[in-house]
Amino acid sequence: MKTIQTQVAIIGAGPSGLLLGQLLARKGISNIILERKTGDYVLGRIRAGILEQGFADLVREAGVAERMDAEGHVHEGVELVVNGERTRIDLKELTGGDVVVCYGQVEITQDLMEARQAASLETYYEADKVQPHDVKSDKPYVTFEHQGEEYRLDCDFVAGCDGFHGVSRQTIPEEVRTEFERVYPFGWLGMLADTPPCHDELIYAKSEYGFALASQRSATRSRYYLQVPLTDKIEDWSDEAFWDELKKRLPAEIAENVVTGPSIEKSIAPLRSFVCEPMQYGNLFLVGDAAHIVPPTGAKGLNLAASDVATLYKILTRVYETGDRRYIEQYSDIALRRVWNGERFSWWMTNMMHDFGEEVSNGGIDAQMFGRFMKSEFNYYLNSENGRKVIAEQYVGLPYEDLNEY
Ligand code: RFL
Ligand code: PHB
């Protein structure tokens, strides 16, 4: 077995692992990333598109913001549509200046991968059988196989950035873990197309046919989503069927602007809310999707991953720069505060904007009554400035947690 060493072993080269690695490296903290798949495979996953202000600032701090700042689109508002009635949430005005940046997860991941390569930081792609060990001790290590050879990676800390299906969360003994989960009775069918977006800002639309989202990646690339039953398969949805359904769900004057074309990618994602507590076990820290999942309705998945990264980065920087280890044990509590807020907002937006059909949900409330509550909810929030302010504040994202407050 070959033995190698680093200060922080990072499992997973998704956006969480890559961003953490980049930030730590800039502070002189060594790290090695172990990724199960190839780089190309990771870049093939079309996912999020909206970055909160805090995330964009963190990307700048990591020194990889050049393309984001040149090509990302600043969005000062977002539209919520309920049964054809449009309400614009003026993010900038309602929050006193905050905005979001429209820039894809694929692009940010690519920028981070290129920066990592340029800095000659070590990444083992196609690492097999990755397994953390002795994470409760001060000498944890990770074993894995790479190109037929067995490795042992000695380290001070292990960052589990390996997504929902990763090995890190499973390393925390079951009796120590509590998992909270809500699986929704529908999924999102996403489509990417090289056609100009139908609107200059995002539109979240609830209609009698179900939910639709009009998003974008650039002036020539659009991204759309439709709420679909969990039983639907990709093969059920031709491009033509997708465009027809989308137009039915958007307000007529927006539907007129939809430019159709062949899809580049189509996929169905189930919707779930999930949180694992605690988010750490000894010197193993869970980051991003490894610890929590949100339904995409609030655009919070990737953003919550980024705030976990920010918290862990600040804690580890203190350890290595000043020897201050006081926050290590508090990572989980600090991260979970913001995570639960994002979970609550995503759950609330999902409840408000989707058609739940006959599902009796949410504490056993009758489906009809639940529908009435949600109707009343958006009537109130969309028609009151205070209500719109609440949505705006959450959509741009709450400030990152400050270690000095703990
Ligand atoms: P990722 O991106 O899942 O990356 C984890 C990485 O770890 C690797 N891995 C392992 N490596 C080594 N050993 C193992 N045993 C491993 N197991 C796994 C994986 O190959 C992978 O490369 O997690 P990360 O970095 O925490 O990033 C989180 C974001 O990807 C995620 O929050 C968002 O993409 C969520 N999400 C969306 N968020 C939004 O804000 N807006 C969206 O529109 C949106 N759409 C989505 C999404 C997530 C989806 N998933 C998870 C299926 C659409 C989908 C389909
Ligand atoms: C996307 O562009 O992929 C996107 C944007 C906002 C969301 C979800 C997905 O809430």
C-alpha cells in the first residue's frame, strides 16, 4: 500500500470539494481530493443556475471569479406567477442592494477544476473504494484504490463533500445520526436548449397544469423545468411535448416569447428535503449534499453547499493560522442553523408553487384544505410589500454565519 499525506483530505470533486480545496490552498493549507468519477462525468451534470451574493463573493475570494464576473448575469429581480397573475420580486430594492448571479453549476465547476489544475493541486479522479478511518482520533486517514494500486492518505481532517450517495455520511455510526426526510409526490423534468431565454429574469409559475420554471444560462441558452409525476420517464417526453406543456403553464405573453429548438439535455430529478444531524463526527465534516438536500424551488441546493464550505474554511483557517481549535466542535451547529433556514424556505416555496393533487400531506391536513392554505399564503405574501420583502431576503440568501457570534 502506498502512503501519502495532506492536511485536509477532501472526498468528492463536486462544487463543494473543489471550492473548499481552492480556498484552503490559497491559505497555504494542503489538500488532496478523491473523486469517484472522471472530471468529464462530473461536468456532465447539469444542475443549479443561481448563485447567491455570498456564494459569488466566496468564488471571488477563491480567485476563480474571472469568467463568472464576465459572463454571469446579475439578476435584480425574479417573477412569481400564480394562475397567470405576475408578481415581480424586486430583489435589489427590497433587500437594499442584494442581487443574485445567474451562472451555471457546470461553468463554476469547470472554472474551479481549471484553477486547481493550474495550481498543480492533487486530485485523484476515478478513485475507488474510498473509505475514511479513525475519524474520531487526531490521526484520521482515508484508504482508496487508484489505477489498480491501494493507497492510504494520512491527514488532520476529512471533508466529506461526496454528495447524497457518498460514503462520508455512512461513516457516522447510525446510532449517532438523525436523518430527517420528506419525499415529494412529484419530480422536475429539466431541459436545456440553445435558444434565447423567453424573459430576462427567472419566472416561477404555478398554473392549473402544474408548476413550470423558466431559467437560463446565457443570452443564447435557456433552461426550463416542468413539474411531472414521479412515474413519468424521459422517453415519455419528446421535445415537442415539453415545449407544448411549458407554453401552457407560462403566462400567455411570456409563452409567445418561448423560442423552441432541439434539447441538449433532458432529465428528471425527484424532489426531496433531507437533513442529517450532526454534520460532523470527530474530525470528519459533512459538506453540501452529503448532509442535506432541498427541493430546487428556492435555488438553494448549491448555495447551502457554499455556505457550509465558507464555515468549514473559516474554522480550518483559524486552526492552521492561529492554533485556535475552539470552533472545530461547533461546525455542525453553526452550519445547521443556515441549513435549516434554507430547508424551510425551499419546503415553503415548494408547497406554495406546486400542485399536490390528492396527496394528504403536511401533518395529515386534508388535500383540499392544504390547497386553500397555500392559496391564502401566496395571496398574502405576493400582495404585501412585507411579504415580498421576506421572499426577497430569503431568495438572495441570509448572510453567512459569523464565527465571532459563537
Ligand atoms: P455533488 O455535486 O453531488 O458532488 C459530490 C461529488 O462526490 C463524488 N462522490 C464520491 N467521490 C469519491 N468517493 C465516493 N464514495 C463518492 N461518492 C460520491 C460524486 O461523484 C460527486 O462528484 O455535491 P456537492 O459538491 O455538495 O454540490 C451540491 C450541488 O451539486 C447540489 O446542491 C445542487 O446541484 C442541487 N441541485 C440543484 N441546486 C440548485 O440550487 N438548483 C438546481 O436547479 C438544482 N438542480 C440539483 C439539481 C441536484 C440534483 N441531484 C443531486 C440529482 C438537479 C439534480 C438532478
Ligand atoms: C436553474 O437554472 O437550473 C435553476 C434556477 C432556479 C431554480 C432551480 C434551477 O430554483
